[in-house]
Amino acid sequence: MSRDVVSPVLVGRRSELARLRAQLDRAAGGRPAVVLLGGEAGVGKSRLVRELTRTATARGVRVLSGGCAELGGEGLALAPLVDVLRALARSVPAGELDRLLGPARREFARLLPELDPSVADASAAEGSPARLLEHVLGLITRLAARQPLLLIIEDLHWADRSTRDLVVFLVRTLRDLGVLLLLTYRSDELHRRHPLRPLLTAWERVRAVEHVELGRFTRDEVIAQLHAIRDAPPPVAFATVVFERSQGNAFLVEEIVAAVDAGADPGDLPPSLRDVLLARTETVSEPAQRVLRAAAAAGPRVDHRLLEAVAGLPEADLRAAVREAVEHHLLVVDATGHGYAFRHELTRDAVYDDMLPGERVLLHAAYGAALAADPALLGDDGGVAATLAHHWYAAQDLPRALAASVRAGRQAASAYASAEAGSHLERAMQIWSRVPDAEEVAGLDWIQLTLLSAEAAWAAGDPGRGLSIVDRALAAVPTGAEPVQRARIIERRAFMLRALGREEEAATELREALTLLPAEPATVTRAVVLASLATSIRWVGRPEEACAVATEAARTAATVGAPAQQADALITLGSVSGYLHGEDGLGPLREGIALAEKHGIVDVALRGHINYSDTLEMLGRHAAAADSARAGIALAARLGHTRSWAAMLTGTLAEPLIRLGRWRQGLDVITETLADDPTGIVAYTLLLIRGGLRSWQGDAAGAVQDVRDARRHAGRTGDAHFTAPMVFITSEQSRAAGRHAEARELIRAGLQRPPTVLDVRYVWPLTWLGARVEADIAAAGQHDPAGEERAEALLALAAALPATTPPMRAYRAMAAAEAARRVRQGEREAWRTAVAAARAAEEAYPLCYCLFRLAEAECSGPQPDPGAATATARESLLLAQELGSATADDVRALAGRARLRLEKAGPRAPGIRLRLTGREREVLALVTEGRSNGQIASALFISPKTASVHVSNILAKLSVSSRTEAATTAHRLGLLASG
């Protein structure tokens, strides 16, 4: 049969194709689009995708595609991403490929070894699934910066868990990039509990996601399809039979035409889908049918050499049989040009299901034997272990299935497919008891297997599952037997507990593990347990004990040559001892960072930079803290970790910038990080830093919104360094609105828990705010019987809190000055002391506020000093104007009441100019030139999404609705002038 059964023209689908082309136009214009293309099997999704691909190519849009593939009822791990990487590797010149892959080349090589064969055996511990997502987004961003991109992921109903996670991530993060993400799936495959169903439901509520559902052809469309296939109008009777048998399914129309062309009687065509498909395969010769059965057992595709090894046909006969199957449109040459795939998966399913169980077992065994003898027969697919595990399990060869499942689990874990690693390893656990000499066959013991499986569960985001698997391992080791092994299992159990936020339990477990291990001779296991215990104790707020344990952990790790544990312990030791002993305690932190960087232990090094910057900030060394954060961000950026570690370090950079008075610079780094939609503690921290700043700026609505958004990311918030900033912002909003009783109660509740030495830096601002509320109540002349008691409690707390750093001493002085303001005694001297302390602390906002209060005190009392008050108020106003602080309004109001002349404070710049950050003014300048978001992003080396966020902020601050209005307003107010 030589005639093609595929219509040479696209039948129908005009409206659907128009919708797809409209989304393609959107992407070509620099805006992202997501399309879900659904429909039953054979309805024509792939044909529609091919039409869109032709359009995209003609318009200069880069097209990359990958398909999800099923193997034994499970999706192949990250198969679409592997397809995309393979296409890039083979179509892009080497130099350009290096630039596109950037720092992710080594990570991507875990999925496609040809990118860098040296990492084939890299440890899974070196990466994480979250980091892979970050690298994929970086790759797409670099691709879209060169030309618009059509990224196609087909057959999402077969997607593995890791691929679904990747797609969810892309749908959420593809903002302001010229990318059309096209996702296809079979709607008839989605049973009630299919994992894709809740995702589709969620995406239906996302405005940016277009949902296109393909229906079956009408009778007229079937007639048009037949006309196009045969290049002649079909007879009415034949068209009627085809329409009734196919029910408008485009693929079935083609199959029925092929069956008739092969000699079948149109009147005798079988009615069922399965029978139609099988009837087609029965028209070819027995050798061709044999090839079809072998190909059906192989999986989604089969390399020619592998098919030759399994089919059992002489080479000449095999070639003839394959050619016959291709000519009958049952098989097609696959995208690699070296193998074959069924023209449609429905045919493959029908052929496979029609085989007898014994036939399947023999074929799977043959595939297992062939691949075990020569793994290269799988072609360019790197998933040999997963394929072997599937074939040996289907062949009921459990010993070989066990060994292959363990290898597949390890391979999937190293390639970031943690969920799929868990599936392979848990299958190995199920097989274990049925395999004699399982330990020898698998190459590891039961304990090692369960711990590997638990690690995979944790990496897949399910520490609860990991904990239950660890418990199975623990149950296999009787108390008193194998103490080292038992200690290792307990340490992993504690790790899972800590991941679940159960630090106290984790610490208890780790202490038990230590009792099983002798102090001498030193062992790696003891170093691991000690380092883990130090971290747990630190989180439960016992710093002295944490230091002692961390010291022992570092010493033990150094003795046994375990640099990862040594660096980790040193960083824990330094971060805690810095709080306890100030500058003298920072040595271990610096040593731990240097050790981690020397040995390339990236995660530990970056954690060290975060802790070092945080500790320096606590000590009041704001500039040094910012420098440390920048060093960490630079390291993270070099490694391509901009959305993970670099985002976490942004918080440790923004805080010292704001303390130093560089508010607009601090806002820029926060805005640009939040533009990437971080989650969890990163988003929580950044939102609260910005919320606090907005409070000082008098932006009550913005501060409230930041607190509201932060609560969505709260997670574990029992620690004061998480909870105290939120209480501060909400209390300040209540105080500023005159709801003093509400503010007092919020602060009282926030200060109930006795602070540890690690919490003090966060408790001091709240203590000062409490004193300010009491002073405000007294200044308002409100009758308040509870005021005296509350004020005394705050004074007692301030007296008890350590004040070992300049910022702490500044807040102590401010609280004392508020107490003086409340009773109207000794205010002037108290505020002078507070001003001096704020200067010493290099804290911009406290200094600005204290100057205002000092000016207020100098205007009042029995001997006002207008000259001193004017000078003080002028300094406060200048600083407030520089910051963009709402304190400027307080100073002006004071000047009006006290008749202070502040002209020498300088010309009053437009208020809106003060609220624009440095980055926003750069963006505004480009907006006035008519630049698009993409052009702005290119000029400023930021992402298009970040540029969009800046433009939105500018429009809001200027109170305009368009870019044209923004440009007009900028020129009218002189907002782009230097200075």
C-alpha cells in the first residue's frame, strides 16, 4: 500500500488553529502564553500541533518539543526535557550551546550524558529537583532572549511526577518572556484519580492559560477528510460507513481507509476501535506482524539494532518486514532516524493487549537479555536501567528486576527525578523478600535500600513518607545490635523529623544515636550525628549546648577527614557563637565557608554566606553584612542558583541596605527577587522586610498587603526572627491608625515568650515600639489605668534584655527615651542619648525618628530652645527626605506648631520623586524613550518580568494608567533630572 492515508490538508479546526496562532502572536510579541490542547486519542491533536509548528517556523519562532512516554504503566522520568536537550545539543553550534546552557550544563548532563560524559556517575546529593527547575527556567529565558520560543510538551497524561512538577513550575513562572508553552493531553485517559486532573482544574482558573478542546469531526468534515485522502469525492455509502464506524475520530477514519485499501469490505468493517486497529495489523505478513508485536513490547520507540536482536528474524527478512509495516502506516521512523515507533499509540496498545501473557513474558525477557548484553542497543536514550527494570519485572525475572530497579532508582535520583527514584526503589523493596540472596543481587543490604528510598521521598517533597520508610529500616535492626548502623538510621529519622518541623524530637533522637557510638576512635558516623545534633539544638534555642556539640562535631569530622560535616559544623558553631560572643565568635564561620568552597561543597558554602551576613547584621556591621551577602549572591549566580540560594541571600542583603538608609536600593533588590515568585521562607522574609519599610514610609495599605501575603508563605513561624517582624508591622499599623489598645495587645502577645540570645535582636524593636505606644497614649491624654502597669513591664523587659551590639543599645536608648516622653521628665537628655546611640549604630530610620523627637523635646518644657530645635528638625527633615520616610510629615507638622523656620533644609523635591527607587528611575527613563519591557530588560540586564513589575510600580506611584502618561508626568515633574 503506497498511498498515504493522512490528509494532505488540515480539515476543519479553523477556530482552534486561529486560537493557537493568536497565542503564538502573543509570544512573538514578547508576552508569555500557555495553551492546554486536549482531546481523545486519535482526534487530531498532533496534526494541529504540526500545523502550528509550521506557522511558527515560518515566523522565525524557535520550536522545541518533547513528549511524555509510558513504560509499563509509568511515565519515563523527565522524557520531554531530555528530548529538548537532545534537540539543542544536535542543532546548536557548540559555542552558542555553551552560552545557552550556561552554568547548568553539568546539571543537564545528568539527564543527557552526551552533554558532559564526566558527570555520568555524579552523586545525587550534589543537586536537587528544585535546582533543576531553576536551571530549566534559566535555559528558557536565555532561549527566549534570542528569539520567540514555542515549547511543546505532548501527551501530558503520561507524564511522570517530575515532569508534572516541571510543567506546574513553568506555568507559574513563565512571565514576560516570549514563550508559548503548548501542552497536549488525552482527555479520555483522565480517570477520576488521574494526577493530571487537579492540575487542569487549577489551570482553568488561571487567566493566562488558554484551554482548547478538540472534538470529533462532523459528517461533513469526515467527507472532507476522505476527499483529501483519496483526492476525489467519496461515494455516499462509503462515507456513511466510515462516519458511523469512526464516529468522527480522525485517526480511525485513516485506519478504516487503510483497511479498505488493503482489501477489506467496507460493509464488514468491525465496529470496535480495538478490532479496527487489529484488523489493520492482520493485513500484513506474518513476519511484519511479528515485528509489530516485538515493537509493541519495547515501549514508546525501539532502535533498529535492538529490534533486530529481539525479533529473531534474519536481517533481510527484518528489513522487509519493517518496510512493510512502515508502508502500511503502522510504524514510522522515529525522530532520531535510527529506530521506529507506532504511528499512533492506540495501535501499539491494541497489539500489546492482544498478545498472550506468555508471548509478552518471552519478549520482555528477550529485551532484558539484549540490553543487559549491550546497553548501547537502547540508542541515545540514557534510561537503560529504568528500561531494564521494566522488562525484567514484566518478564517475571525478579532477581534481575531487583538489581535493575536499584540501579534505576540511583540513576533517577542523580538526574533529579526523585519521585521516580522512589518508585523504582520501593518496587525493589517489594521484590526483596521474594529474591534469594537479595543483598548480593542488589549490591546493597536492606537498610541501605530503605534509606535510599527514604531520601528519595524527602527529595520529592514528602518527608512524612520518608519517615515511615526510615521506621521500616529501624524495625529491621534490633535494639542492641549493630549500634553504628542503628545510629545512622536514627540520624536519618531525625533528619526527616527536622524537615517536618519537629526539631525537639529530632534532638532527642540524635542524643539517643550518640549513646550508641563510642567517642573513641572517631568515626564518620559520629561526625554526621554530632553535626546534625548541633543544627537541631540550634533551632530549639539552646545556643551554649549547640556550640559545644558543634565544636565536638567539627573536631571529630576533621579527625576522620569528613570535610562536608566539618564545614557544616563550623558554620553552625560560628553562627551561634557570633550571637554569644560577638566578633570573637566569627572565626569558625569564616573557616567553615572557606573549607566548603575549597572542597566544592556548594550548599554548605552558601548556607555559610547566609549565616555570616546575618550574624554581621546582628552585630551592627551593616556594610560588611551587605558585602558578605553580595559575595554569596555572586557565588550562587555563577552556579546558576539565582532562584534558590541567591533569592535567600537577597534578604540578608536588603536588610543591611535598609538599616544604612539605602532604602531605594534595598527596595530594588527585594522587588527584583519577588518578581520571580519565590515561595516559603524566602518570600516570607522579603515581604516582611518590605512591609516594615513601607510602614516607615507611611504606606499603610502596602504594609498590610505585604503582611497578608507573607502569611501565605509562613510555614513554620515559631521562631522570633520570623514572628517578631510580623508583629512589629501589624502593631505599627494599629498605632499609626490610633488603635492604641489593639497595638498594645499585639505587642504584649508578641513579647510573651522569653527570648533566647538568638531572638534578642528581633525583640528589641518590638520592645521600643511597645514603649512608643505607651508614650503615645499618655501624650494623647487618654485615661488608661493599665498604662502604668504595662509601662513598668516594658521597662523591666528592657532592663533584662542584653544590649551587646550598637543596634541593641540604640533601641534600649530609644525605649528609655519613650519612657521619659510618657512621664514628661528628662526627655531632652534621653533623646540626646538616643540620637547618639542611633548614630553609633548607623541606623538611618531610628536616627531620623530620634532627631524628630529631640527637636520636639527642645521645643517644649520650661525652657524651649528654638535654635537647637530648628537645627535638629532640619537634620531630621533632610534625612527623612533622603529616605522617603513619613517622618518628614511629622517634622513639618512640628515646625508648623513651633514656628520653626526650616528653609535651609533645601528645596522640597516632588514627593513622588522621593518614592521612586534608583532602578525605577532607570526604568522610567527607558519608558519615556518608548522602550518595551523586553527592551528595558535587555538594557538593564534584568528579566522581562522584573521590568514589568518595575513599570507597574512606577504607574502606581505616579497615579497614571499608561506608559505615555508616565512619560508625560516624568517630564513635567522633572523626575529624570540627576540627583
